[in-house]
Amino acid sequence: MVALVQPPKRIPPCRHLERRLFARETVHLDAEARRLDHSLPAYRQPRIILAVRDLSVSGMSAVSLQPLARGEHVGVSFPTHYPHGAWDAFGRVVRCEPSALGYRVAVEFDPLPAA
């Protein structure tokens, strides 16, 4: 039989369990999304204003007043008053869930092609 002199140390939670490769930045700005798919909702309302909540190199989370379909392709234009200047990104909707303020939308950006 083995007697423990000290209790075993608690192992801290691992950082490698985080699936995100890039850090998220909390932001508060409005961006314009252009719906790129050929669907009836996209033709009826081709542009949607997104209230961006957080942003990273690989995607963003935002709130929208209109629902977006999962898998729908969008082009997102960020305004010129954003600290890093104006820029555009293309991606697809990963998640769209109803919330108290409208719809919580998660967009995964398309990777940039190698030069």
C-alpha cells in the first residue's frame, strides 16, 4: 500500500482545448452583409445590417434583425471608421439563432488564397 504525503495537484484546464486558432477582438460596429446565394430571401433582401459583437481573422459574431440561412454565403463590408480601416470579407453563415435583440449570427470567413 502507498501512502501519499501530499494530495495530488489539480491539473489546470488545458489551453489547447480552445478550437479557435486566432484571438477574438470585442468590437461594437455596424457592418453591411451582401447575400451572395441565389435564393428567394436573398433576392427579396440582398443587404442586411449586422451589429458586430466580436471579430477575428477567421470569423465574426453579430446580431441581425433578419434571419440568415445556415450555409448561406455572404460578403461583409466593414466601415472606414473601423480602427484598421475599411475592408471586405467573404464567408458563410455557420449559425443563426433567435435572440432577444434579433438573430445571433456566426460567420466563418473564407481563407485567403496563397499568393
